[in-house]
Amino acid sequence: MNKGSLFDYVWLRIRVSSSISSHISNNTITPDNSMLFSSFDKYIRIYFPSNQSDDEQVKYSDYHYFWLRHNCDCQPACRHEATYERIIDSSEVPLNITPLAVETAIINNERVLKIQWPAIAQLEDTDTVHTSVYEWRWLEKHAYAVNRQEMDHIPPDVASVIVDYSQWLKQYADPQQPSKLTDQGQIEYRRKLGQVLKQHGLVVMKNRGLDTESIIGDLLPEGKEVVSTHFGRIEDLRTDNTTNVNTDQLGYTNAGVDLHTDQPFIEFPPGMQLLQSITPADEGGENYIVDSQRAALYLRKTDPYAFQLLSTIPVSFHRKQAKFESIQNRPIIELNKAGEIVQLRYSYFTYAPHLINFDLMEPYYRAYNTFAELVRDQKNQYRFLLNSGDAVLYDNWKCFHARTPFKGARHVRGVYFNIDDVHEHLFF
Ligand SMILES: [Fe+2]
Ligand SMILES: [Zn+2]
């Protein structure tokens, strides 16, 4: 596995909150067009205009909403009317509080930020909207995240993981057999698949055709075989399956299947899976994949305690079907002795009840939820629809995959591979 450094990427969310943006004018534009603030899911970014030259970096700072609400200085609700001492405690402010509305104004020649908050039930000033006013000068004086960097994140771009076979045929078609690549073309094609797979953990092969064995030939060195599982050698993921065994599981229904790794309940889950679309659904059936190793690296940076819990506390992955049963007790994030991430296992539909020390149960659930929130955030996912003849290959140790529910006779073939075999053949 390629080694990811702790500081390789800061992976953060930069989208304006969809839940609040409808209530908030996202960015207030000053007459000179400079931005004063932007609202995000959990915090607001305040810009401090400077009189310096244009090339000087704009100064800004981020403020958590709960921090702002805690620091409201209104009287008499938040400060004593006579002594001005704070009379609310931070524990009374919900950590997930978000504004109802945000605007800026000029009061007494001072630029201020006005935030309207939902009422907090346990405080006395309930059932009305609570308005806080913060002077820009106060915000600047108390800035605790000046020019916070969180933009190294490269948002998943589906175009960057697509390798279109029809384009390769244009350049490298074999004159004798125009539907195939020349030997040199085949080598270059495999090299390209390997590059994309190495960089992103997945590669979408567009227009590769319906011949499953020929795709297997692209990925495996001579003499190597695919990895068979308790479903069989090749899975026909369709609701009317007749070619596999042990089909009493979600994959063979038309239900949505949210993010997971495959086969976490066996000792050595296959390292790669190919999903080849034979017949797309009439409706739905989109795939989405997230680079969960990258998410884990991000978690290690932003929430080391959560990372520690998820990488040290084992949980049980238990697959129990009518004629198959297997169980593995492993941490979700598996590290090697050097502390590098080796493999992830993640599967909400196969967890046995967690048996964790009482005092760690709640922190564990919290850590899990923090990680889940990252990977389930759509803007961290590659989302695409495979048409007939398209396929995707992904690393089952470092990516989570999922599909949306669907209608119609969707047929997808699934094939597992040994990770080293694929790496060898794709010139890793
Ligand atoms: Fe799966
Ligand atoms: Zn107040």
C-alpha cells in the first residue's frame, strides 16, 4: 500500500451548508465587492478587509457556531444586566447549533455581524429567535483560526478516474482486429489503469464491453486466477440471480446499499473488486465510491482520539446467511507496526453488537459517527452511473463503495482479485 503522510492532505468541507443556506444570504458583498463572510456547515468564515495592496493575502478567520453563540454578549439573556458577567455556560449551547440567519450591518459606525439563532430550550429566553451582534473588531481580536488552511483537499472528480476504452481504440486499434488494442496499446492501457488506480484507489473503465473474461485478462498476469468467494467465481448481481450461491444478501436485491467494504467478515478480504455493468437499471442504481483511506488520514489529523479508537478497538463483522457464516473481530482501521493504514473494514449490515468497555462505548460511537459523516458526505465521493459495457475497479482495502436503490432489470457482474496480482499486471 502506498504510504500516506499525516500531512499530505488536509481534507475539508468547503461547501456552504445546504441546510442553512436557504435562510442565509451566503455572502454579503460590500460595495467594493470584497466578501465579508461565508457560511459553512459548522462554522462561519469572517473576512477582514485590509487597506494593503491587492497581492497581500486576505485575512480571515473561522468561528464555530457554538463558540459564537456561547460568546453572545447580549443583556440580559446572556450577560447580567448590571454586572455584565456571562450568565450562560457553554454546556447549555448545543454543539450542533446553526444560525437561522446571518447578516452584516453598520451600527454606530462599526461593522457588525448579526446572527439569529434558534431558541435554546434549556435557557430562559426560549420560544423566540435569539439575536447576537458581534463587532468586526471584536471578532478580529478574538480570531482563533486566522487564515486556517483546509483547501489542499482535491474534491473527487469523476473525470479524473475515467479511462475510456473507445479513446484507446482510436489510437491503438489492432489493424487485424479493430476491436482490440495492439500489444503496445494494451501495455499502455494497463499502465494508465494502474496510474489512476494508484492515485485514486479506483478506475472507471468506460466502453470496455461486455466480455468479462477479456476484462479479467486486462487485470491479471498469465496463470493467475480471480478470487472466488462464497458466492462463486463471478457474481451476477441481479434480482433474478440463478448463477450464484448464497444470494440471500442485499447485493442481490434492488435495495440501496450504502458505503461498505466487501467481505470484512473473512480473514483476508479480497483486495480488489471489478463491477461490470451488463444492463443498467431503468432508474437509480448509481455507484458511489469514497477514498476512505484518505478520510481516515484526515480523521487522524483532525480528531486523533477518534482515529485511535477506530484503529485499536476491534469490532465483530458477522455474516450469517442461511448456508454461510463467518465472523472476524477487527478494528475498522487496521494499522501495521509502523502505524500506517493497511486496510479498512466497514460494513453497517454485518456488524455484530459491539462489545466494548462501557466507558469507551460512547466515545467509540462518537468516533464512528465522525468518520461516517466524512465518508457519507457526498462531496467526498465519486458518484457515477455505469452504462452497459462500463466497469469500475476499486481497491477494497482503501475505498468504500455503495449503490443507490434501483428499478428494473439491472445486471452487474462482480469479480474479486488478489491485490498483488493486479498491482503486478498494472505496473504499480
Ligand atoms: Fe459490495
Ligand atoms: Zn445573547
